[in-house]
Amino acid sequence: MEIPTLVLLAVVAVLVIAFALTVWGLIRRNRRVADELQRRYADEESSLVERQASATRELQSAHDETLAGLTARHDTETKERLDAHAEQVRTLTAERDAAVANEEGSRLLAGRGLRWELASREVLVDACEAAGLDAIVATNIVFSPQDDGSLAPYCAQLDHLVITEKAVVLVDSKNWKGLILDGKKPSSLAGALGVLFDESALPTSFAISVTPDGTERLDVRTHLGSDSPASQVRRQARRFHRHLLAQHGSAPYVQTCVFYSHPDARLWTSGLDETTRAQPTRIASVRTIQKALIDSQTGGPAGPSSHQLTQLVATVRELGADLHGTGRFASEFQSSVPLTFRMPAHGALSTPASDGPRIRASRGARI
């Protein structure tokens, strides 16, 4: 083999060995670098896990502290709100009790104003309901009459006004008991009674009441002429009519009725007190008041106009009257004093059912 060829082979061999050594060195270096990178990655991963665990512990601790703070604040706020609610309940309860007491006190005060008309009001409302009347029963109307020639102002008081779209009836309640003769001569009841009275001197309008006075005596009272109940109620009606005219310029005609409202009253009457100067006055007892109210709807002058009715109701309300409606007026006019209310004997409030005859046995939902 020639020398140049050997030299070439030797150079090639040297180059191959150098390349192999270089490749081997590079492989070892890459392995060391890979091992170093693996170690660093493991260290960094371990450090990251530790930091993450530490951060988790810190977050958990902060969360626990925040939760504890919120829990404590919630408990405090809950307690404060419960205390405030309890205080509010106590305040509202006190206000309710005060309102109830005030309502009862107001009812008692209103009842005092109606003291003498409570029983007759109840019977009138019963009579209107039983008759199917759409009525407003106004009780205890006090006004200052415009009488000509009066030297000083004074007050007049009306027991009841029964107001419907067909009639306005002034009802004067007389809580008389015993035997009552209104417009009927005693001899017409029993001939022997004629010797006790000078019947020829009796005027057109009169009333005689006979009431037991103890066990051995009778109390006999006569109310003649202008002092008779019928004359009195007509006088009151004229005064109230003039009052309405002065207030509004027009006024409805006011019919009149004398109502003997005591349950023990025994009435002897023709049912009408007639005079040539005025419309007849109806005379009624508990047993006949319903018929008297029904007759008033058709037996008198024309009823009030719609405008007069509105003015009349507004006027009696302004005068402090107690208003109670029946029929279609029942929901609009409800008295604050129950129909069964009676003034207590010693200041305590009570609403017992009153004694005596009843137009209706029960009121159902009205009580």
C-alpha cells in the first residue's frame, strides 16, 4: 500500500476517533446538563410545593380569622337585631295597648254623650234593618237654634234623626215606663178612669203617664198642650229646619215621631197626634216603631233631594252626631260605639245585651 493512502487512512482514523470522542463528550455533557436540570427542576418543584403549602396555610389562617371575625360580627349583629326587635315588639305592644285603652276611653266618652239614647238607638237600628230600610240613624244632635226674639244663645238637642232617601224623621225618645195615654182620653181605655180627669179640659195634644211609685202609690203626670211630647218634637223639628235653612239655604221637610222606648211602657194611642197647623206626629212604642218608620216613607211630604241629603248628613256629622247605617249605608256609616254598649255602673266598659223587647233576635255579623 502506498504511503499517501496510509497517511489518508491514518488521518481518517484520527478524525473518526476525534469525532467519536467529541460525540461521547457531548453525550456526557448533555447527560450532566440533563441531570443538573432535573435536579434544579426537582428543587424548584419542591420549593414551589413548599411555597404553595405555605401560601395555603396562610390563606387558611386568614380565612379562619376572617370567618371568626365575621361569625363574631354576625353574632353581635344578630343579638343587636334581636334586642332591637324585642324592643320594637315591646314598643308596638305598648302602643297597641295604649291605642286599645284610648279606643276604650274614647268609646266611654262617646257613650257618655249617648247615655240616654243608647237603648232607643239600638231599637231604631233594629227596626230599620227589619224593615229593610236603607237608612242613617243619627243620634244625639246638638245645635244652636236661630230663634227669633231669643235673648241669649242656647243649645237644642235632638235624640235621633232617621234619614232615608224618602224621608227625614225626627224621633224624640221618651224612656217612660208604666201606662201611657198619648192623645187618648182615659175613659176610652176604661170608662171608670174618666172620673179621675177633667177630660173636657184636655187639649188636642196631651200625654198622661201612670207609673207605680213604690208598692202602694201611683205617680200620675200630665203633659198638656205645648208641654206634650208631640208638641215638643214638632217645636224641635221647626228649630232644626230653620237651622238647616240658615246653613244651606234649603232644607228637607222633617217629619216627627214620639218614641216611648222603655220596654215596660204600655202605650194607649191612636198612633198619630194630628193638628191643623202641622203634619201629624207619629206616636210609637217598641212594638210599633217599625211600622211608624215604614209609614213615614210614604205617608208624608216629598223626601229630601240628593243634594239636601248630602248636606244634611254632613251637617249632623259636623254637629257631633253618632251615625249608624243600615242597608246599603251600613258599610259607610259604622258607629264607634257598639249598638249593645251600655254605660257601666262604676266606670268599667261593657257591652251587655240590653233587656226588653227586640225587633230582631240577633244581629249576626253586626256585633
